Amino acid sequence: MKKDFLKYAKQRFVLLDGGFGTELQKQGLPAGVPPEALNLDAPDKVLAVHRAYLESGADVILSNTFGANRRKHPASGEAASLTAAGVRLAREAAGGKAFVALDIGPTGALTEPLGDLSFEEAYDVFREQVLAGRDADVILIETMSDLTELKAAALAARENSSLPVMCSMTFDESGRTFTGCSVECFGLTASAYADFLGINCSLGPDKILPLMKRLLAVSRVPVFVKANAGLPDSEMNYSVGAEGFAAMYSDYADIGVSVMGGCCGTTPAHIAAVKGMLSAKKPVERIIPYVSAVCSATKAVFIDGVKVVGERINPTGKKAMKEALLAGDLDYIAARTVEQVEAGADILDVNCGVPGIDEGEMLPRMVRFLSSLTDAPLQIDCGKADAVERALRAYTGKAIVNSVNAEDGSLDSLLPVVKKYGAAVVALTVSERGVPRTVEERLELARKIILAAKAHGIPEQDVFVDCLTLTAGAEQEQAMRTLSALTAIKREFEVKTTLGVSNVSFGLPARKIVNTSFLTMAMYAGLDLPILNPNIPENMQAVDAFNVLSGRDVGCARYAEKYAGYVEAAPAVKPTSSGAEELSSQSSEGELAHCIRKGLDRAAEITRELLKTHDGLEVIDDYLIPALNAVGEDYASGKIFLPQLISSAETAKKCFDAVRATLPAGSAEKGVIVLATVKGDVHDIGKNIVKTVLENYGYRIIDLGKNVPCEEVVRACRENGVKLCGLSALMTTTVDNMRLTVEALKEACPDCKVMVGGAVLTADYAEKIGADRYCRDAAESARYAGEVFANRGLERERKK
Amino acid sequence: MKISRAETLRYLGFRGQELTAADEQDLDRAEELCLSAARPVTVWRRFCLEPDGVTLSGSGVTFRGNAILRHLAGCDAAYLVAGTLGLDVDKLVARLMREDPALAVMTDAAAVSLIERVMDELSDEISRKEGGRVTRRFSCGYADFPLEQQTDFMRLLDMGRKLGVYIGADHIMIPQKTVTAVIGVRKAEM
């Protein structure tokens, strides 16, 4: 019937069909056979189930295509032909009396970084299904537990079809999926990609109801339910009968759920009973809630008070961050990420605007990397629409785009992207006329952006107005104007506000003092999202105190907890030298070796002491390397075991850091080594141990991570002129990818030595696949690296 | 559930070296972290075996390879079992690997002992149910029992929905601390 499903669903209840696999199994489908295979092998059985649901009164017949994807049916074209056949059968059964939904389930794989499925591959898998099922009336994506996969499926549907899209995830009773995605994160994120959001499977209607209320509280689109018939017993009999099921669904109708169906264990009788129940009811008109919130895949941040945006991942004026970005030093960036979250940042701003860096390539990489480190939502700090789009595509969650301004060019290029990915957006009140001077000008520019956003379908609660902090030292009157504008904007609009705080004190001494007061004044004036450095205690203290005084921190509970053991910072005392003198320099060599062997923090202190009388490279050659070698020998001979080896290596790293601080950048580096766990393999603990140990021998490691395609290994080795590459693989199935990687590497970089390791590898196999060395453990890899880089590295540096 | 310290040490390659008080403390911490992140879940299903000894009745699934044929010799039924500690353990170990690598490997080893313990308890329960007439666990990837058959476990045990287990293109299961196995049930004496 190819009717307009959206129009149909607008004013009435819509009934989806019920359990499919369970119905087929009643007809004798063996449990090990994928149900979608019947679309070609036994279409009559599929038709029979469809017809039973049609007769029970379902308005929508779901095609038998839940698992008809390429990951589950890898043979070329099989997924598409099963999908097309499934939609055809549903259409034949519906016979113009019902809509046909293209049913899409998960691939069964987990997306990166924990799994091996890339977003792009997931998108392609679903794209194939969407194209093959284009004769349906609506696309229903269900039983998802991974928000990244759901986003890939929904985008594949949106970008390759004009059909309405319904998206549903499956939760446990606490409202989390297996990957940790909450109902709120699902609702906030997926509202952008779907016409309906739903909850299906796992639980019965009674257990889903509280979750459905949570979804209703955040979803911007209509919602649907597809519950199981209760929980199954060990014989797979489901507990809730048709009438009981319908009775429970009655509550759903009352709270504003207008689309309903059944999942596992439900039968045509269940659907008929729901039909009967609904015939006596009218849909409740649902008011879309005002919710201002952002989220990652696993954490939602509601802007219902002051929330802190951490500003440290930004190279502007920060030399170390700039260098880290240019060198791709992810460890440095990781440390800045973790420390901000620990200091109390709710959201992290991400900026990689460095000359020489392609933001379109770097931003999505950073977004993926930061998402693997923290569950704090991200604010993408960039004004280039193409780079922003790539970053938003890579981000799972509802991000903030920082920022658009009141220029037409900015609004026209960025707002469609913000809308498409459901982000929130910072509205910077500047225009081609420059920075506004008055409150009225700021209001006018804010109004222009808010209206433009609305025209693009972005509601006020997703607009965060930034009316600009200027420098009090230069334009003193502007500080109060900024604050007055904040208040005026909050009075006129239902937007949120944001400000970079620290700019106000530029050029003044003791900047912290001015910053803290300005922050407090701004919060009182209506600032919701201060962008600041959370590592400065005074900043967070001002926020905490404001939450107490504004009554947001009810009963002062959080404040009391955080500051219970608070001690006023003591005035700095100049360290006396007596402590250092206790360390006998006579026995430094022996003592350093001892501390490294035992993993004692004192090692770094001894190193610093040694540096007073020794050249940095001498300390490395005469003290650190022999100590590490001794540790390696102890490990090889079984005197110490793995965790002890690692903590020795960690301790040595602190010593190396102390030495490096005294040397010109790079001169203490003994060589560059690329490490990777090969394609298909996500077990990287062995590789990580090798990395830790090698780093602590003074090598610079380019860690490509896990599940690394062969081309990427080759590229990294070639571009960096690398002389040694280490590959790991754990599984028998992935060692073949190791062979392919070694082959490609030997061809592209004949000078690069390759060492390999992993549980199933042997020296023989390593030789067979052309690797230069099999390393049974991390200590062995350090020995081999020593051989490869002998007469390079330090020697070369010395000659300089 | 308790984690066996001896097992954890064994996975760490411990052969009676000196254990300092700090090592012991770290091991305590590793076990604690592992237990708080782990959400052990298991699932099992019993099948009768067809006369060929390796086909699960009513499932359409036949095990391949000589090793499993030998393992199930004399059996007329088999249990498929699966268990996992959940994804939070993967996330924990990944985080610790960045923050404290020595603690990370200890936690990883503790997680291996824990999942083995979980599977041992399930095996014991099945053994009691079957009057002790059961074989040891036998898993895909052992000898010539192909790893590809992991997909049969996934489907027959509905592991995606019931356990939150995902499977990669190379048949690797996520969460990493996930085990699947076959346990044979020997024919009763006549």
C-alpha cells in the first residue's frame, strides 16, 4: 500500500506485530538456523506468520529481516537478497491492508574501540540492507545495545532512503544497555536521527514502563514500545499471557505512547488483545518536554544549574598541547583529559586549531580518542563546517558545537550540520561588524542567531549564548556589560548561556583573583556553562560555593562531602636541602638499581640528584640502562614476575622523564618503534605491556592501537622512517593478518625490522611469515630493540 | 564470589618469586577492582546428540573436527554453556593500562581466574544434574574444533541478547572475558 506512514501515525494508535522467531520455532524451525534464511528456503512459513499477525489486527507487518545483514551473512549479495525477499513476503502478506516495516537488527559485532566494527563498516552493512529493503513503508531499527551502531544504522537509513525511521534499544531493568548506554543518552542522541524512538525486548511491559517514562522525559519524537511477553523460564516459555500483556499496555497508552507491538514470546493473540484494549482508548497528546542536556554514549549532563566546561584541550597559547597535537602525542592529551574530569569538569571542550593540522582529519580522531578515555560529553571547538560535520559524525552522543556567530556565512554553513546531528550550539554574539559594545547589540545578535537556529529546527534549549568576555584591563566597562547581557538574554529567551571566563583578567597581575570574582558574578547573572580551567582549585571552589548559595546543592550535601577534610593551603615553604642530602651519592648506582628493581618512587629523586653531577646521557647509559637490563635478566631467569617487571619499567620511566627534562627535546630518545595489534584482534594487553617496557628503555613508541589495518602499519612505518615495528596477535585466526602485514611492510620498508609476539605464535611461525624476530615477552622485545638500535640512537646523539 | 589468588598468580607467570607486601596489596586491589566491575552471567542449553555423536538434535548444528568427536565419544547429550564478566571489565583493564600498567595486568589475570571460576561452578551444577556423567569443557579453537562455530553458540544460546556478547569478524568474542564450551553427557550404564 505505500501510504504515508507518518501521516497515518499522527492521530491514532498504531499496532506493530509481535514475536517472529518464537513463532517460527513453533513451526519447527531449528534453533540453529537463522530465521531470515527462510525468506528464500521456506517462504510459505514466513507468509503464514505474517498472515496470522495481519489477522490479529496489526497495522504494521515487520519483514523477516532482523538478522539479514552482511556481518551475519557474509557471502556476497546474500544479505541483500534475504532482505529484499523478506520485504517482498511482508508486502505480499500485508496485501494493502497494513504497512510494511523493514526490520533491521544489530550486526552482532561491537563497534570500536572495544570491538572490531568501525563506524564506517557498520554504516555500509546497514546501507546495504536499507537499499535492498527500499520497498518498505518504514524502517524499524531495533534491539540495539550499542549507541554507535544504532547511529550508524539510523544515518544509513536517513541518507539512503526517504522512509520514516523508528529506532529502538534494549535495556536492563536499571535502564542501561550492555554497553552502558542509558535511556537518557539514547533519547537525547537518537531524537536527531529518528521519527520514533522505542524500547524493545529483554523485559516485559511491567519492567519497561519506568524506563518508558524516562524516555518520554527526554525524547523529542513520539515513542513506541515492543516488550517481551515477560521473562522466559528455562524451557523458553514466556510468562505473560495475551490479556495480561494488553492490560499492562493500557498504562502505556495513558502516558502518551501511541505505537505498540510485541517482541520475544508475544503471539498473534497478544497483538489481538492489545488491539482490543486500544479500541476503547484515545491517544494522549504528548507535549515535547523542555530539556537542555548533552551526553556521551554513557553519560548525560543536564544543564539544570552550572555545569563546567573544561578548556584545557586547546593549543591556543599552550605550547605543550600544540606540540602534542603536532606530534600526535596522545598520552599527553589523555593526561589532560583525565585530570580535567577528575577536577570536576562536566563537559570537555576540544580544539585542535594549530597551523599545519588538518582539523577535518584531526577533530574526528580526537573525538574518538577522547570518547575512549572519558564519558564526559564533548564540545567541538571549531568553526569550519566540514571539520565539525566529520567530528559530529564520529561522536556518539549529543555534542556541543562551539561555535556559530551572527554572520550569515557561519549560520548557513553550520546550523544545518548542528541540526542533522542533533548537537547543541554555542551562539557567539559577534558579527561582521565586529565585537559588540553594548548590551543591546549583544541581545540583537543573540536574537538573530536564536531565530536562525529555530528556522533550522534547533530549539532554544539547544542554543548556548556566549555574549563574550572582554578584557577588563583594556575595556573596563565591558565586564559589566557582558554580565548585563547575560541577564537580559536569559530573561528574553529559554536558552542557556556560556562564557570563557579567564579572558577577563588578561594583562592583569594575579589573574586568578579577578577570574574567580568574575566567575561568581557571571553565575549570579545567569551563566550556565563557564568554560574554564578546572585544575585551578579556586575556579571549582567558586562553582561549588555558588551551588550552595543558589540553593542548587540541596542541603549543602555535595559541598559538605567535598570539603569535609579541607585544609587551607599552607604558604609555600622553600624546601631545604637536608632531605636530598640523605641520599648518599656514593651508592647512587646501587641504590638506583635497587629502587628501579623494587619499583620505588624514590628512584626519580635519586636520578635528579645524579643529574647534578652527571651528564643526562651518562645517567641513562651508566645507571638507568644497566638497572633495566638487570631487571630484564631477573625476569628472564624467573627471579621476578610480570607485574614486578612492569612496575620496574614504570619507575624507570619516571627516571627517564627526569633526565629528559634536562636535555634538548628528542636527544634522549633511543629510537622510534611502531607497535600494533593486527587487524581483527582486539586483545592488546600484551602489546601494551611491550609498549610500557620499551618506552621506559627510552624509545619513542608510536602506538597504533588494536585492530590495525595492514596499510596503517605500513604508512606509520614509512612516514616516520621507522627501523623497528612490533606486531602482536593473540588468536589463531588473526595471525594470518600478521603474515599479510609483515609481507606488506617488508615490501614497503625493507629496512624496517619486524618483531612479533602473541599467545599462539612460535619462533618457527614467526620465521615462516618473514618476521625478523619472535619475542616471547616484553623483556625479549627490549633486548631485540637494543640490538636493532645498537650504534644508532645514543651514539649518534653523542657525535652531535 | 571469590577469586583464587593462586590462579591469578599462575596467569601472571608466578613461579614462587618473592612477593612483597606491596605486591600483595596490589593483588588485593586488582581483585577488588575486578569483582566490582564484573557482572558474571551464564547461560546453558541441553541438547540430545544424534547418532553421529556431533549433531545437536533439533538445532541444525553439527560440530566439526576430530577433537570434538573424540571428546563426545560415548555421549548421548551435550550442554552448550557460555559465560561472561561483561564489558565493564574490558573498560576497566583498558583504563588501568593507561594509568597503572602493573595493576592492569594483575586485574586482567584476576578476571581470567574469575571467569574460570564462574564456568567451573556452572560445570559443577551441570555435573550434579547429570549424576557426574559429564566430560570436561571443550571450547572452539581447541585443536581442530573450528573457531567459526562460535557463531553457532551465539545463535543457539542467544548470547547477544542474554549475555551482551558480541562477535567480531574473526570470531573473537567481546567482552574479552567470555567463555563458551561444550560439556558432553555420557550415556547411562545399561
